[in-house]
Amino acid sequence: MSVVAAVAVAVSMIIILAVSAIVVLLIFSALTYGSTTKRSKVKAHKMLEEKLLRLLRRDISILESEEVVWELLKDTSSR
């Protein structure tokens, strides 16, 4: 059971990171589409950085909660 749990945690982390990367690319392409001035590009990059930071904070909190679950699974399997 612990192998299944480890695989599930690894797959979920990969999915979370992949979805976050896709969202960041979509946001970046939407923000920079048609923008030709330097100011609009700088604004788009700043907005992208803010969105990326929010996504990373969310991913970190999800990974921390998965780590807690993993520790609980290890504790229960060792008993």
C-alpha cells in the first residue's frame, strides 16, 4: 500500500506542476498577444510574475499538505 501511496503522491505533484506551467504559459500568451509597446510588455511581465507567485504559493501549500498525508501514511503503515 505504501508504494501505491508514493506513486499517487508523485503523480499528483507532477500533475499540479504541469497544470501550473500550462496556466502560466496561457496567461503569458494572453497578456502579450498584440502588445507592441514596451510599457505594455513590462506590465504583462509584472502581471505574469504576480500570477506565477500565486500559483507557486498554492503549489507549495498543496505539496506541504501532501507531505503531511505521506507522513501519516508512513506512520500508520509502520504500526
